[in-house]
Amino acid sequence: MRRSSWTKALVAVATLSLCAALAACGTRQETRDGRTITVWSLENLTERITATQRAVDRFTEQTGIQVKLVGVDENQLGQLIMSSAAAGRLPDVIGAVPLAAVRQMAANDLLDTEVPRQVVQDLDPTTFNPRALELTRDGGQQLAVPSDAWAQLLVYRKDLFAKAGLPEPATYQDIERAARTLHATGIHGISLATDPGDVFTQQTFEYLALANGCQLVDSSGRVQLDSPACRRTFSLYGDLATRYSAVGTQTVESTRATYFSGGSAMIIWSSMLLDELAGLRNDVLPSCPECRDDPTWLARNSGVVTAIRGPDGQAPAQFGEMTSWVITRTANTEASRAFVHFMLDEGYQDWFGMAPEGKFPVRSGTPEDPTRFQRVWESLQAGVDTRRPLAEIYPAEVIDQLRSGLDRMQRWGITQGQGALVGATTGELPVPRAIGALASGQLDAAEAAEQAHEDVTAIQQSLQ
């Protein structure tokens, strides 16, 4: 079967089934009247939909434009967007769309690229982070309006590192040395994802891969996962997972639980860990012995590394995800333009303020006040059940690293023009499958690299 960024068989979903699914989600569109738009948001948690609705209500009050806000699960976006396109029921705007999905929609000719260009011009391109604009452009086309980002982090136990006389784990050598040294003390050296069915494993691997100059493809688009740099990354990953991490398949939940219990010295996770690490969410509180009397103990005794460097890397590299607002090809363009402009201006604080630990603004301010949104972000309270500014919990240098991480952010395949391939690999997960086989002892590092290379090459060929 021929595949595209989303499996093209999805287009054949029956219209009746589609309508039933969309009606259940509240996404059935009525005849356009020029004053109503449908907006999907991947920020679909109840508290985030509530925060977005507050901004939507202010937009409607100011403009008279009605907005039907619909929360959509990110894992269902591919199927919903292709099915709704087939039925002629695309939403007007979608928010919090990750980079791979932006490229997928562009590859399937589902995006209006003129409205994003107009919005960026209206707001002034100089107020956006240049890297954010680069990652959301394809040649001369502005595919989406970048909104916010999260960073992948290596979090480590400062107290244990200091006691063992270990340096900050910012290089391959120091990560491996720390994992080996601290694992010998009776705890796991690192919590590392190995789940073959979870994109979290790919994100963790890509973080380490970029640090070593391991790219998915070269500048000509040729798959590079069997390169020496990538083989070295697979080798490090395999050693960390099999020698110094917990036994068995490690997931997004188990890695966090192990670190929170005091059972590991390091963890690779997204910046969304930071509020939980500080004891601001009751459902995932740190459970280490010292944390029982002081929920902030683990945060105060943890260090944060953003960019790391491998022996083959030319400079420290940062992995992360950036989300954007996209306008679909059938959108009410004027109303959609007004809405996205609002959400990057008057409504911007409401949007990134719903989860500041995982939504760093990529628009720093306005022409009149160039650092306005950066200052607001630093003062915002993070957390769910307890709320505090991150700057009250973490040292200034950590906040500075988080703020500047976007400047160093890299992603496989996006700037090499292989966004469709990135999206397809995110769906089919050939790298996590290879990692799972590596961690379970079915493959060695060289074999895992070869398997991942062959599987990604096959996906690439199927897209042609």
C-alpha cells in the first residue's frame, strides 16, 4: 500500500463514520456565515481547554467572530484531519500542532500558507525567534505561525554528583561515567526510555543523536542512521539502557517514577517535568524519602542540562518540540487571520500561561515592548494543584538555559526538506523499535543502527 505522511488509506474512511465521529467531538460545521470559525486545539486537557476558552471569549467580545473550540487528542489528529478533509469538513484553525504534523499537512496540501505569512508580517517578524520561523518555513512559504516550545532536558541529582566528585553530565563521556559510577552505589545510573511503541523513546534518542551530529538524513535527503556518528549514539544508548538503567521496558511513566522515587541519578525527559519535580501536581508527586516532608527537595537537589555534546558533534545540541497555529486550505481566511493574530498578541499570555514549564513563548514581545512576553513568562506560576513561578524554585541559570534553548534547537529532517519522512517515522516508530530490540538484547548497537536505517529507507521509498 502506498503511504504518505498520514496513511493515505485514511482518506477512504466512510463519510457516515466520519460524521458520527466528528459529531461526537462537537466538530460538525454549519454553513459558513463569515463570522464563525471552528478551532481545534491539541491542548485538550480540561484545564487547558478552559484557559483557551477564556481567551476565545475575549476574542469574540472584541470582534464579534464566534469560535467553536474543540479539544482534539494529538494521537488522533492524523486520522481526524485526513478524514475531515475527505468529507469537506476541515476546521478553520488548529492550535498546538507539532512540527512533524505541520509538514504532514503541508505535504498533503491541507494548509493555507498565505494567512500565516500575513499574520507574521502583521505582528512583525523581528518579534519572533528566528529559529522558530526557520523551522516553520518551507522555502518561501510560511507553513504555520509558531507559538511556543518545550525543551528536552537531562535532569540529574546534584547532591549525588557532588558527593562522587562528578562534573555536570553535558557530554557523552560524562553521562556514561556518571551512570557507571552512580549505578555502582546501588541506584540506577539513569532512567532512559526503551518502549518500542512510544514516540517518547524516539525523542530521547534524537536528543542524544543530535548531540553527536547523528542526523536522520543528509543535505541530499539520504538516510544516515548507519553513519559512524549514529552507530556511536546507538552504542551509548544501548550501554545506558542495558547496564545502568532499570530492567524491562521503560516508558514515559516508569522513567519519571524511578527518578521521583530517588531510584536513579539521571533522567532524560521534557521540560514538562519541572512543575511535577517541584511537587506542584498531586497526582505525580516526588516520592523519595526526603520528599515526604519537603515536596520541593528533589527539585532543589536536581540540576538541569539543556544542550549536550557527543564526541562526533561540532557543538552542543538541543532537541525540543515547537508547536504552531495552522490555517487549513478551506478556512474562513479573514476570521482565521484575526483569531491567530489575537492568540499571538492579546491572548498570548493566556495561551502559554496555561503551562509555562512546557510552553516557552517563541514571540518575545511586541515592536513597542520587545521583551514583554519573555518577562511575563518568567513571572507566571506553573503547576496544577499548587502554583509557583519556576524562578522561585530553580536557579537563574536554569531559567536562562530554558529561555535560550530555542536558539540551539535542532530537529531531524525538518530543515533538510524531509518533513513528510519525519512525520511518517513518528507514526511508524522504526527507531523506537530498534531501541527496544537493542535494550532487550535482541540486537547489538550496529545491528540496531542497520535495522533503523533500513526501515526508515523503506518508509522514504514508499513516500516517493
